[in-house]
Amino acid sequence: MERERVENRAGAQERQVPHGINEEVERVKGMQDTSPGYAQPGGHFGAFGGRFVPETLIAPLEELEEAYLEAARDPAFIEELDGYLRDYVGRPTPLYRAERLSRELGGATVFLKREDLCHTGSHKINNTLGQCLLARRMGKRRVIAETGAGQHGVATATAAALLGLQCDVYMGEVDMERQALNVFRMELLGARVIPVRCGSRTLKDAVNEALRDWVASVDHTHYCLGSVVGPHPFPTMVRDLQSVIGKEARRQHLEKTGRLPDCLVACVGGGSNSIGLFHPFLDTGVRMVGVEAGGVGDGPGQHGSTLGLGSVGVLHGARSYLLQDDDGQVMETHSISAGLDYPGVGPEHAFLKDSGRVEYVRVSDAEALEAVDLLCRTEGILPALESAHAVAYAARLARELGPGASIVVCLSGRGDKDVNTLSSARTRKNKPAG
Amino acid sequence: MDGITRLEKMFEGIGGRPALIGFHTAGFPDRDVSLRICRALLDHCDALEVGIPFSDPVLDGPVIQESSFRALRAGFRPRHVFGLVGELRKDSDKPLLIMTYYNPVHRMGHGPFCRAAAEAGADGLLIPDLPPEEMGDLRERAGERGLAVVLFASMTTPDDRLRMLAGQTQGFLYCFAVKGTTGMRESLSRELAPFLERARRFSSAPIAAGLGVSNPEQCREVGRLADGVIVGSALVKAIMDALEAGEDPVPALSSLVSALRDSLHQD
């Protein structure tokens, strides 16, 4: 009872503040003293994070950090961002009690944080609006982005169109094929989609190519990085911008049930929707589970389980877990969902894994596909294949935790972009063997 | 002789003209040919950088990317670079530097990497994605083995940081001649001269400029502003063109690199 009252008070408090990033910055600043590792100077999370980039990018990253911290303390900036999040993105997104799903699972109550209802169809817009507003404030006239599933590319193209910025999106050739719908959407929005033909031709190489562009164009271009990866300040900045997910979910769960949830579940590719959900709960005892892409097996190249099966390394400007071989060459990955098909992961996740605060598990392609069917059938919601990984693990947990418990799942995106993949997976499955 | 001393002597010993530093991707197109290529480069250059091929070369343009991927496909592994350096050391006392992205060093560990590099006969390390703030104990481990850790400076580097980098670099200060990745450019940046003047003002170590320097004219122009000129992509491109034409790459490479060297003699 005591705990509930305290939480309710906290909830009442939270209702009064806008979901801006300024309080998050202040909060994190406060945390530096008491909980080292969450965001130390230089952008380190314990042994992870940092700024492993060519010298040409060091000064621009420092400028970006300063500009971001200044913007995050400027009421006019916060007001503008909050206004767009409310009236343009449609925030707050609902926390939906999935009754039929919960009944079917026969265990805990599952709540879905409906980021799929955000404008553009995923949580990515929370980040791109903040970064594009910042880019405009810094006087940059062009933004570039990498994209895997295309959701971040679409969200960047959207924010760029809204704010009158030129936009180029790097996308691996393999991903352009499996996410053709999103390629077309980006082009409709006035962005140029640049195919990446080197390496694995997926998200990793799209990041490489965007970094190469940025080293040459940094005078007038902002790199709108789509996840909590990359050199400092990106992991912190993107985390702050995505924390709106967890702040809303915490308040909404308190309003609906009078207490905090027992468990949070979110998928982890780079890890932006998951850190957005988890971060505002780090100071509670709530259990948290990050779900990585288990792909088709645990062998090299069969999955995207960076935290589960990787080792510590340096890629894309930060030290974190990495899928690499004995020589430190980065390995190819596999996932049915383009957004989780990435050999790296955000440095804060690496820290949260090693500290034991968050559990990281994996869900296979097949389980994710089953979860898509399950959610469509029970709730009439088509989740993105990325988010379906979280749904699949939540289904397992719901049975394990049993009635009375409550699970919040981040439904990070909608699945319209995946219909071709889903359709060919179904065809394969229905084809008789041999 | 330790690496820092060898580099210092090289800059002092060439009689006032700028040094020519060549680059080659180790293992490209394969181990044997890359050894012959490196030997040919050492005939004409004052020092040589050998690059460890990496799966994610973010600072490299298409030419060096392609050479890296081809070397990796041909089975090259980071430890082979020590074998290559060891072979080159047998018949050259010119400075030999290992250029690598950080992750292969991180993976092997600072101590083992520096030991292997030094035992092979390398004089220094160039790690373009590792700023001094993130080096940990790398400089100590390199120092124990007499390896120079060369730092980088860019046109975007502000004065106070440039002073810090110039003060901490060993052997020389590597100045990026372009904002961007490796690769050939039609002309030099207008920002290059003021940048190199600035670097000169802060650096008591020699300054060498590389990235985007690809022909004798550019080489001569950069040579007027710096103590050393570094050429990479143009050499690798010449090798690729020769291979494409079914020719031995060494003669074409030798004629290019001797033209580059001659351009530095003419002032």
C-alpha cells in the first residue's frame, strides 16, 4: 500500500510536467553524481560508449553536444517539440490493455504501448523531430540518415519535409528490396534514397555510408542517427528523445492500475524504443527484458543477438557489444526484420546488461512470425516484425508470471511495411516439403 | 633503433625536401603480390604505411574499401600484417607504419598487438578512429615497445585541440588534407593551406598531409606546405587498373610513385 501511494504521488507529479527532454537532461545530470555509468562525461556508460571517430568529426560532435544541451534547456525549443509531438505525431500514444490477447495467453495482463499509432507508423518520429528541429536551430540545411526497415528513413524524411530541410537517406540494397514500400514513401516525401551496395548491403553498411557522407559534409549537414548507437552524444540524445515512451507508459499504467507494471518488454536492434521505454523506469524495481533477433539459429550469421552472443568491440563510434570474429572483423547478421538485422547495439544497453539491470533474450524468426499472427487474430493489430519479437517474448512471460501480473510491451511500429515479407514467409511455410 | 627515432631521422635525413609516404592495403590483391608491391613502394618512398583490411572502413572511399574487401576475400587476416612487415624489415630500414581501424587492435588487446607489431619491426601505429581520449593504455604499451603512436588533425580541429594533438603525437602529425574519406580529388581544398599553416604553428613535430593527394601536381603543392606527403588511393587505384588490364601492377606503380617523388625534388 505504501508503495502504491508513493507511486501515485509520483504519477500525479508526472502528469503536471510536459514530456519534454529538459527534465530528462536535468535528471541525468543529477544521476552523474549518484549512479556513475548512466551518462558520464565523454558519453561513457561504464566501460561503454565514447567517441571513436576520425578527428574530422570530433569538433562537430562537441558542437552538437553543446547545441543539444542548450536546446534541451530552452523552453521555446521544448515547447515547439512538445507541440509537434502532440499535434503532429499524436502523442501521448495509448497504453492499451490487450484483453483478448491476455485471455488467450491465460496469464498476466498485457498492455501495449501503441507507438505504432505515431504518425509515420513507428516510434522513430519522436527522435527525428527532435533532431531535425535541432539541425534547423544549428543552421544546417541538410539532414542525412541511415535506415534498415525504412521506418527511421521515413521518419527523417517526414521531419525534414515538415521543417524544410533537404534529406538523403542511405539504405542497404537488400533492405531496399524487402522494404520497397518504405523506399517509395521516402521518395514521396521528397527524400533521396541512396542505395548502399558494399558489405552486407544492410543497416550496418548504411551507417558506414552515412558516416562517410557526414565526414565530408559536416559543415552544412546534420547526421540524424536513428538509434541509441554511434558516438557521443547520439546514444544520450536519442535516449532522451525516446524517453517520452517510458514516461507516458509509467504515468498511464499508474492511472489504469494504480501501480507500476511488473515487467517491461521491448525489442532491441540498436535499442532506441527499448531504452525509451526502460529509461524512465531505471530507478524502480520493475523487471525489464530486451528482446534481440534470434534469427534462424545461434551460428555465425544466423541472428542479430549482439548482447546475447556477441563480445565487446568498437563499431560506429562507440564501444559496446558487437558480433565479430576472432580478428575483430564485424560479422554479417540475419533477422527476418530489417530493423533488428544489425551487429551492434547501443552502449547503454551494454552497460545495463553487464550491470544486470536489464535481461536480454532472443526470439527466432519463426516465433516472431507466430506473434504477428497472434496479435492480428486476437487484437486486430498488425505489428511490425521488429515489435513482434517483443510480443512473442511477452507471450512467454505472461504464462510464466501468471494472472495478476502486468506486462508492458512496446509495440514500436506497425506492420504494413512487412506485408510482402509476411506473405512470402507464409507461402514458404505452406509449401509442401521437398 | 626505436620507431620514434627512426621517424625523426627520416624527416631530418632527407635534406630539406618533403618526405613521400606511401600506403598500401596489406593482402591486396593477395599476400605475395602485396609484398612485391610494398617492396616497390619502399624503393621510391621515404616511409610506408601498410593498412590492415577491415570489414567496416568508415574513413575510406570506394578505392581503399574495395582493396580491403578484396584482401579479406582473399583470406587476409590482421596477423598477416605482422608477417608482411617482418618481410619488409629484412631488407629496408625505412620507417614502416601500421595503419588500422581500432577494432582489430581492441580485439587482440593493446599489449599483444604492440608486441607483435614491434617484433615484426614496425615503427609506429596509425589508428584514425581512435582519438587520444579513448586510447586507454595503448600509448604505454606502444611506448614499452618503442612504437610511435601517430595522431591525426583535421581542418575542423580547433586551435586548443590542435595544440594538444601536436603536443602528444609521436613521429609526426598526420594532417587530413580533406574533410572526407580517402580517395582521389580533382583539386586540393582551399582550406588546406591555412590549416597546414595553423598545424605548423602549433606543432614542433613534423607535419605530414594525406587524404585526397593523388598526382604529382598536388603532391608538389602539398609538399610546399608540409614536411611529408602521404599518398594512398592513387597508388591502390593504379594497382587495380593494372590488375584489371591483366598486367603486373608493379611497373605501373613504380612509374607513378617515382613521378610523385620527383615532384617533391623540384622545389
